[in-house]
Amino acid sequence: MTTTSPYGTWRSPISARELAASGHPVQGGAWVGDDVWWLEARPGEAGRYAVRDGDGDILPAPWNARSRVHEYGGGAWTVTADGALVFVEFSDQRMYRLDARGGTPVPLTPPDRGFRFGDLGLHGEEVVAVRETHSDGGVARDIVAVALDGSGIRSLASGSHFLSHPRFSPDGTRLAWIAWDHPKMPWDGTRLRVAELATGEVTTLMGSTTESVLQPEWADDSTLIVSTDRGGWWNLARVTMAGSVTALHEEAAEYGGPLWNLGTRWFSPLDDGRILAVRTLGEDGLVIVDPATGEARALPTPLTTISLGARNGDRVLVTGGSSTLATGLRIVELSSGELTDVRLSVDDLPDPGYLPIAQARTFRGEREVHAFVYPPRNPDFVAPEGELPPYIAFVHGGPTSRVSASVNPTIAYFTSRGIGVVDVNYGGSTGYGRDYRERLRGQWGVVDVEDTVAAVVGLADAGLADPARLAIRGGSAGGWTVLASFTSSDVFAAGASYYGVAELRQFAQDTHDFESRYLDGLIGPLPEAGDLYDSRAPLNNVDRLSTPVLLLQGLDDRIVPPSQAEMFRDALAAKGIPHAYLAYEGESHGFRRAETIVHATEAELSFYGQVMGFDPGDVPRLPLD
């Protein structure tokens, strides 16, 4: 029997505590013989990352396998042929080796040298990695080889601000890698470089400041496979040592993506010369590309979000899910596309009746905007006749990133309570080609806001959302869009900014090295674009502000420091606008602790209820200042 109750007041079995307790995001995966090891986040253990297998933890508490290279890390662990775990410990960023479950990790790198390591891989008796060195207020990076016995570190390549994807040729005579320099980000322009190890000679084979080349993989001793966007889309190409580049499959779809985390892979050469790849056009799919014919054959799976992992013969590890399949680590059989679950990112999913069904939509504002709409859904409740639901626009971070349809427990937390969600891939998002990605060039705080507004207004105009109860929430760059929308439009009734950017000049000075010149492309270079930095910053436009805001911030955040949220809080207080500022000790850029996730989620729901006029009933009331 269903109960009639206003949107926002529906009771749901999906609680914030269950979100935190049952969630343990799974990343990556490695084959150790026929066994699978993986990395798993533990919100209930202060957010540490454990390496484990089907029998339990291999890396016990309190060890935490997490790299801080570029602050976003990636590639923080690998496994030797004889089953020794090599990992980067978060607390000191040293590299360690653990020879057996239950043993004690042995350090391979020295203490107190300012070293960080990421993108770990094995070559003989050494671990190849990207090293980041913090010294005397500066940052330098190189590719190194660390002896597995802890006897030393060799520098193999340097010469640029950033390096990734180190790959030895099969005969061990050459090393390939990707390089780029400030002010470019890796999706703007990179270069493919190869070193002759006998002579030290380095050659740049391809790439420029306007071409993004990713993930070199050796096809043989003198040929590489890469992903390049020189044609407007990241597509696969073959590169010779003479610098000859041949397209392997040209298509208006992406075979690459933004390199936020080291070690990310989008394709895997197979033993027979074909290439397994992730193909993205809004959503992901698996394809097998035949370089001999240029054809790409789809490998049917129900997954629409896919991260590629290690391969063992015809079995490949992937992390992903869909709007009906929970995200997790799975084995894909290349011969059939059959999936086998290894470990899901949630222990228990609610009854499917409480999970929203994603609807891919394209809205028209100043331009086409892609989004996924999740209407309210709860089998136990219906709304009074004629009532329209409140909607929250989810704005992803990056901003050079994207969202796709998925079983997202946070989205379900809201939709099962009668609050709709629209997840927006605003201009600047990836997954739709370089032109779509570069819509945000020089337009951050304009295009992202316009596109998000277009999505929610489109829903309201279609009679699907209550135009008086539209909210917006986002983290990091998404938090910037939240704050910018309040000072440049009057569409939203409320918003939540998770560690969002509020002011640009201080942010440019305070943020970490990897993103320290990101604003050159998003806004413009300083000092030439100084007027734009001032005019775009939400903090400088508080005279237009009238919308209640919830600010949530990790006090250990090095990417968007707490000063950003605190300056905006002070502006809200000065204008007497209802708001709350929630600061969390021990949290950085992205909340990982269970107690933080619970408190922040319940506070956000209470905040929306107070501002938009409904009583959620089952969460503590958040005091507003």
C-alpha cells in the first residue's frame, strides 16, 4: 500500500549511516596468478586504502596505500611475480614492500627526503615510478627505478614539469613516457618521449601544446600504441621511432580521458595484435579494435561506466557499473562479454524499487547540454496530485571530468525521499570530444553556470520539476559552479558547496603545483586576465547574493584550502543570509571518514528541507546562522 506524502518527506530505507557503512569504493585490480587483488577504501577505518583479496586484507590497518603525487595520486601499489606487495604509504609517502600476509612492510625508500611516488610498475628487480620531490618550497618530478631490495633509487628520465606512464620496450633498451609542462594540463597538450637507455638520447615523437597524447604501450621493440586527440577526439594511433603516426581507428568517440590519476588506462593491447579499449560517448562501452582493418567491434556488456584494469589471458579486470548495476570490480571474459563480480563497492543494495532509473537527456540553453536525470522513486510513497518535486542539480568536479549513469547511493538517498536529481555534463566536460571539452576555455563561471541552469530550467519548463524548489550541489570545481550560480542567476533556492573555490587570486597562490596554472586555460593567465579573476569570483559578487548556502570543508585540504570556504562564510554572515559552515578535521579533498559522510549527508538533507519547505523527519535539524 502506498502513502500519499509531499515530495521530500518520503521515508527511505537508505540512510546516511548505511551509505557510509556499506560503501567501500573499489579501485583497480591485479592478477596474482589466478587470484585477484584490489584496492579498497575503508570509510570506517579513517578512510584508509587497503589492498586485499578474496580472503581479506593483505595490507592490514593502519597501513594506507595512497599516493600524493599531484595530490590526486594513482598507481600507489603493484605486486611482484612472487606475490610481494609494493605500495606507497600515505602518512610518509615512502615506498614499502610486504612479502607475505601478516608480515611487516619493509621500507624501500629513505625517510625525510620530501619524496612521493606514484604510477608504480615493475621492471626486473626494480619498481619503476614517477617521483615527486618537495624541497625548499619547490616541486620537481622524474621517473625513477627503485630497487626491490631497498638498495637505491636510479633516476631514468626528467626534463619536464610532469611525467606519466613510464613504459620499457620489450627488449628493455628504450623507455617511453608522457611529458607536459606548465601552464598546460594533460588534456590540453602533452608529448610522447622515448629515451635510448644505452646513450641517454631522448626523442620527442609526437605531441604539442594543442595535442593530448596518452598512455604509450609498446606493440613491439620499435612501435608504440597511444591515444591522441589530434583529430578532435582521443583515438588510437600507431607511432614509430621515426615519429610516423598512423591512425588505427578514427571515430567521433573518445578512447582516452582526463589524466587526473596516475596509472589510468584506456586500452590494452592483446596477444593477437588487437586492442581492447574503453569507448566513450557520454557513456562507456568495451570494444576490440583490429589495427589490420581499422574496425572496432563492440564487446557486449551491461556496463556503462568502465575503468580498465589488468588482463590475464582472455580475462580482464574492469571497475564500473551502470544505472542498474552497482559499481565494483568485475572480470570480463573477452570471448563472450560475460561478467563475474569480484567485489562490489557496496555490501548491500536497497531493493531495486528504491533506486532511481537514469534517463539520458539533452537540454537546449545557450548550447546543447548533456545530462542524466534521476526522477524521485519510492514504491511506498506517492506525492499529492498536482505537486511537482524539488530537484537538485549535481555539478561534477574537475571541471575537466564527467559523470555517467550509475547506481549512485548518494543520488538514491535523495530520490528515494522524493527529491529529483539531474547530473549535468556541462560544457567543459569530457566524453564528447575536444570541442565540447574546450567550451570552458576562458569561460569558467559562465558556461558551466549557464549549462546547469539550462538543465534545471528545462526540467521545470517540461513540467517535471518545481521551479521554486531547485537546488544545486557540487564539490571542488563543482562547488565553484554552485557559488557562481548564486551570484549570476536567481534560479536556485538553495545550494551546497563541498570544498568549492570562491576566490581566484588567492586560490591561484595557495593551490598545489599540479593545478597551479589550470586557471590559465579556464580563466586566463595572470596578470593579463586579472580583471576577469576579480569579476568572475563569487566572493567579489556577494552584493548579488541572496540564496542560502551550505558550505562543507575538509581542514586538511591542500587543493582547495579552507580559506576559500571561510571567506565566503564571512560574506554570507555580513549580508545576513542563512547559511552553515561545516569544517571537518582529518578530511582533505573528498570526504573519506564514515562519521564525516554521515554528518555531511544528513546536514545537507536538513538544509534543503528548511529552505525548500519540507520536513525530512529522520535527520537532525541543522542549525543555520
